[in-house]
Amino acid sequence: MKIAVCEDEEVFSDQLVGYINEWAKEKSVFAETFTYISAARFLDEWDESEDYDILFLDIKMGKMSGMDLAKTIRKTNNDIPIVFTTAMKEYVFRGYSVSAIQYLIKPVKKEDIFSCLNKVLQINKIRKHYIVNDIEKIIKIPTTDIIYVKMSSNNATMVTTEKKEYTFRKTISQILTELDDKLFVKCHKSFIINIRHLESVSKNFAIMSNNETIPLSKDIAGQISDMFSKYNMNKI
């Protein structure tokens, strides 16, 4: 697990990291913890660190509070679990506006930290991810966020709901095997689509949730149409 602790008081930061390490050892989980002394310092690295599994944010920090930091994060990412820590009880109910999973009063208790980490570990077990070794970095993408994959020469481009594209070197067969999800279908020699994000289908084209048009091979169009109907019937 990749964990961020944003706390401007060293004694509380060290305490959190200590509890996290204890939990990881007990659960036999590899936990990598990154500490930040301010919200600004965290945001400086945010573009490169959006694959955190959980964020522990202090409410009262310098110029930018943990609450303001959470609001900034939620503008581009609604999934990362956020836990607030503070010495001020009056802030408790404000955490709901940014979908915080927990609000802990300082000094935090070990059992409360363990509870938060257990909750996130369970979420991660349920939610599948695809690991992309992008040109610049390694990224963990929730499979439900993938709209489609396009092949071009020896490169694959993965398009996601976050309006981001990731390019990496793998074959279309490798990607399908690694996704290991029946809702991902090779619909054309150069495309894999996610049925979850299919909006409409015809004999020759599929329209995806981002309004892009994807070509369909003639021999697969009927199967795609059937999968699309079954998926939406199950949702109903």
C-alpha cells in the first residue's frame, strides 16, 4: 500500500508512521509511507502521486488547511480514501463534504489507525487495478475507470474516465490476459473496449462514454451488442 501522511507536527507524524508500520507488519502487507509537512508540499508532488491508497491529513496546517487540501484533491480524484486528524472536535462534521472515511481526534489511537487501514485494505481487495508502466512512471489504474485501449505499432494507449491517456509497450493479447475481466472485449484488431463504458453500438461502431467512436469488426459486432444488452439488464 502507498500511504501519505500530511502533518506539520513531527511528533504526530512520527506517531502515525509508527502505527502504520505496526499494522503493516501485523498484516504482512508492504506499506510505503510518504510524509509531508504542509499541504503545499504535498500538492507539489500530487501529479506524480495520484495512486495513493489512503491519505492522512491534519486539519490545521499553515496557510492551507487539510480540509482545503482535500477539496483540491476531490476536484480531480473522488476515490482516494481520506482520513482527517485534528485536535479540534468542531471540525468533525466538515469532513463529510469531501467524503472522508474517518475523522480522528489527536492524539490518535492505534486501534483507530488500524481500523482505517483495514477498511482500505478490504476496498483494494474488491476493486481491481491495472498496473501501467508508463513512459514516465508506474501507475495503478482502477479497471472500472478504463474506457478503451488502442494499439498503434508496438504501443498501447489506455484511455480513462479521468480524461487521461497512458502509453506503454504491450501486445493487445497481453493486456486482455492481464485485465482478466469478461467486460473487456477485443472489438477490433487495434481496440479493446470496456462494456461498462459503452453507450451505444451499431454494426460498425461503438460509442463510448467519452463520446469517442470505436470501430467494430464485423464478426464481433453481434457479440458486443449482446454483452451490452445483458450488462444493462443486470444493472436494472
